[in-house]
Amino acid sequence: MVDVGGRIAHIVSMVHAGKYFVIHKPRQYGKTTVLSVLRKTLESEYTVIYMDFQALGHASFETEHVFVRAFSRLLLRKIGYGLSVPESVQEKLTACIGLNDSQLIDLFDIIYYWCSISDKKIVLIIDEIDSATNSQILLDFLSQLREGYISRETEGRAVFQSVILAGVIDIKNIQRKIRDDADHRINSPWNIASEFTVSMRFKPHEIASMLEEYANDHHKHFDRARVSQEISNFTNGYPFLVSRLCQIIDEYPFSWDIVGVSAAAGVLVKENNTLFDSIMAKVHGNATLRNLLQKILFAGTYIAYNPDDIYLTDAINYGFIQRSQDQILIANRIFETRLYRYFLYSLETRQEIPVFSDEADKMQFVRNGRLQMEYVLSRYIEIYDDLYHDKNEMFSEEEGRRRFLLFINGIINGKGNFYIEAQTRNRERMDLVVDYAGERFIIELKIWRGNSYNERGEKQIAGYLDYFHIKKGYMLSYNFNKNKKKGIRRITIGDMLIIEAIV
């Protein structure tokens, strides 16, 4: 496991300072693991009430009375798991359960009575706080916590030392899930919360420390720094994806090098797991989100971050995308490849370009285990010409990219993977990176816009090849000039060779 000690220390300092805050991250981002370690760390100094709202169930949020009874029962149940609750508090909670008209204020009177008599300050931790995002009861519960916080600051009232809520959705925006009126969007019941700035993403050096422990336990010898950086390149530090990649490498087993990481990524993007099930369900069920993702993936559209755009906010919460300064990007290469394949093979976007599903068909592009990229491009030219030679059609970069991606994916699917380099994703050009059997291919996809534009593209891909320490690169140019010379041509720039395919 990755050492999360630094994160825990930061969070503990917030607890010491009496902060109320929310840890909201996408699913399987390590929230529950961090909370579990945090609870054990805090228990020497504080009384820690640790609850999971998933244990209450949706029925518990139907009415105020039902919620109070369910919450009280769950709290008393914690006694059996080591929570120390004074007898007088137990009696009050039991009596509250027996009432037919108990209210939230009754529950909080008991809780704050407990805070006033406790030898230790009390910290409340609630996981899965957004389990009942459509419930007014949850808003009222948050409002009571807010009232306690304010009275602590203004009147010195004995209340929780700290409240930590964890979930996918940022609780300060939860009211828009229930009411659409502007007043409730502005007056959040959780506007007392401090900003939570602790990064939950695994950094390369943290992954390396985990791999070092693994290597020592299993007597493995490999370049941990390089492997951890490659894992980070594919996952962008998403905790579940980091762990799953490592697990796949170990179980298959693949080699502990960049070839093995790439092979494991190829397995991961095609498997079914709870994270992908959750993400793809959101994509499939939201046409606006699908349109947004396709603009980023195929059109290279620059999407500016807008904190008031609820679709962007939801997509960030669910983990598909991330904010990079003021631009919206796909969160990581694994998600990107999964999404590309979803859109490429959906009925909405399937093209006439053949998909090579038969293994024998795929092997025509492979020689001695190595992908023959120049032959791939030559065959694409032939197939494209057969399909469209009698069509005088103009199309966008988006459509050209879509057609080639469908073609290349049909060839490498199963033994390779691809992604788009984020730094070159725009309306004019896009660099496709293909990994196959440990070999990396860089292909620039673009539409021909004249010699000067093409020469700039050649220099740009040369710079990109230099960055990757690769001597051979590829260009795919769609040329709609009637006098074009289609086919393959070779361009030498310094000690680099660029193979350009013109269709």
C-alpha cells in the first residue's frame, strides 16, 4: 500500500484546529482507506464517532422522526465496536428512539450534552454522506451541524471538535440536487466548511515507495522509479487504477518494466469492474455529458472550466475529467482509452472502415512480434481509397481522427493500446501514441492545409519524437486537393525519419 502518512498528518492538523470539512473525491479514490487510518490516529486524543450513511438506507431519510431513530440506533450499535458512550447518553438515545415524534433538535441536544460532559473532545466522521442526496432530511441535518459550529464560535458552546464528511459530491452544492431555486443554491447549509486541499492522488515517488516494499517482499529487481513514472503516466495517480495495474502485472505475470505496464493497461481498459461500471453508467445515461466528452476526445475542443456549469461539476465529481488550470481534460489515459472505445464502437459513431476482429487478419500487420506501422498506414490508404474514391466529401479533423482510430484499434486491440497526447490535442492536430509489445509509435493526425502548414507539423512531430527519444515518427494527412499525390513519402529531419501517409 502507498504510505498515506503525510496526508493523515495534514488532516489531523485540521482536526486540531477545529475545522469542519468535506473530503469529496470520485469513487474508489481511497477516501474510506484514509478515513480508517485517520480514525485510528485520532482515537488516542479524541472520541471518534465513525459512521457510514450507507448503513442507514434510503428509507431512513424519509422523515425526520425515522432518521432520528435510525441515527440513534446506529450510534448505540457503535458501542459494540468499541465506542465509549456515557450511560446517561445511552439512556437519552434509547428514550429518543422510543418517542413517536422525535426531531433532529432532540438528537442534537443529546449529542451536544455528550460533548459537554465528555473527557475528550469529540470528532464526527461520516463516510458516504451523499447516500441520500435527494433528501431534505440530509439538508436539515447539515443545517444542525452548521448551527452547532456557529454557536461554538459565538457562544463557546460544547459541540463537535471537528466534523469530517466524505463522499463523491461536494456537500456544499448538494442543495441543487433537491431544489432549483437560486436562494438554495446561494445559501448552502454547509458554507462553514474549510477548503480541503490535501491531494489524494498518488504521486510517482509514493508509487515507487510501494513498489520498493513489494520488490523487497518478493525478491524482485527492477527500475522502480521508471515503472512508477509509467504507472503514473497511465493513471495520473488515480488510487484504484494504480493498485489495479500493479495487481495485473503481478498476477498475469507481466514484466516489471514499461512493456509490462503497457500490457497491464491493455488488460485494464477492457475489463469490467465496479469503477468502470459506475463511470460508464453515468456516460450512457447523460447525452449532454456524452457530447462534452466527444468534443474533447475527437474534436480537440478547448473546454474552459466554469464552476457554475453543473454538467462539468458532476463530471469532475464522478472522475471522468479533471481541471487543469482553466481547461477541462480527460482525467487519465486509462479513462481516455476506455471512453474512446465506447464511442468508437457505439452505434452512433460506427464508420464503414473495417474492424479486424479475426486474429489472422490482425497478424498481417505484425512481423516477428512487432507492429509494422508503415504497412498499417499503407493499408489504411488502400482501404480508404476503395471506400471513398468516388466521393467528393470534405470532413472535419474530428471525423478523420475517428475513422483512423477505429481502424488502428481493430488491429492492436488485445495486444496494444493507444492514447492521445493531451498537449497536442486541438482542432488542427492531434498526436496519437500507440503502444504495442513494448514499442511506441507517434502518429500525427491532421488535414492538409498547404505546404507551410505541413512543414510546421513536421517540425512539431520532430520535437515530440525528441522528447520521447524516438527516431521514427508518422503522419497521417487527409488531403482534399484534386492534384494531390497520395501514398507514402519519407521526410528526414536531422537524424529523424518521418513517414507520411497522404489520403
